[in-house]
Amino acid sequence: MPVISSTKNLEALSLTLVAEFDAAVERVWQIWEDPRQLERWWGPPNYPATFDRFDFQPGGKADYYMTTPEGEKPRGWWKFRTIEAPRKLEFDDGFADETGAPVDAMGSAHAAVDLEDLGGRTRMTIMSTFDSEEQMEEMVKMGMEEGMKEAAGQIDALLAEHVRA
């Protein structure tokens, strides 16, 4: 399991996940910039993601849905804010309705991804920040923390596939 820690900070309204991988920063960056690779790990194993729009540039948007074990398809969106390949990515993250329109009542979070070179290995830090304590607690209650851990737990297998290819 590549996850080193998962930390909630109520004062900072943040949830931070730290994971390390036995791969170079450039290789780990690829799992963020390539929607087909992103689909292989974004979300828990029994909630596969499908990105139907992925405009990977500052100001660009991504739309996706996850397929639940019951066949439901909850939707989400990202708006890319900062892209500094291969080390830094920031985006806003929210829920969407069945047409892909943002659901404002659920609020949005801001995600900051940092990839750090550890001499050929990579430390990935994902910090999600929220608008309020209530929003943060609701997201944790919905399983966001466990979901992020399970999602990150799928990355090693994806990285290993490309090493063998």
C-alpha cells in the first residue's frame, strides 16, 4: 500500500493524503495527465471512473462519472487551475447533475497535487481544501478519505504495467 498518511485538519479545512511510489516523477505525472490512465485508479476499485471530457490545460475542464456496484453513475467535474508538469497540479472539484452541470448546493473543493522526487521514487501529496467545516465533514462522512486511500492503492499496479510494457 503506497499510502503513507491521511490527515484531516479542521482548522485548515483540509484533508491531505501522502503516498509514495517506486517510479520517477515523470511517470507518476502521466497517471494524472492521461485520462485513460486516470480512469484506472481515480475512485475506489468498485467505483470505476469514466472521463468523458478532459481538457488538460489551465482553465480547462474535466467531466467524469463513477459507476457504482449498483449501476448508478454519480457525476463530478474538475476545473484545472494550475498545471506545472511534472510536479504540480491544482484543480477545483465538485459534484455534477446527470447533465454534467455543477451542483452548487454541494459546494466544491480545491485539490493541490504535488509530486516530489525522492531519488527515483516519488512522493505524491494531495491536499483537498473545503469551504467550510460542514462541507468537509460531509465529504468525509460520504467516504472521501477511505475512497482516496483505496484509489491511491491502485496506482502501484498501474505503474508496474507500464514498466513491463
